Amino acid sequence: ISAVGGATILDQLTLAEAIKAVGSIKRFLPSEFG
């Protein structure tokens, strides 16, 4: 579960790309706080 603030919301894209590259993570739940 990604829990980032509004100012860093685009960092979730970097996280999603890293997850894709690793391949062993099955779910990514993005979210925004603030």
C-alpha cells in the first residue's frame, strides 16, 4: 500500500515502474493523503 502525500503523488509512478521491473509483487494499491 502506497501512502504518500499530495506533494509526492507522482512518486507513485516511479514505485509502479520499480514494481513492474521486479516482477514478484502482485498488487500495488495507490493512495493519496493531503
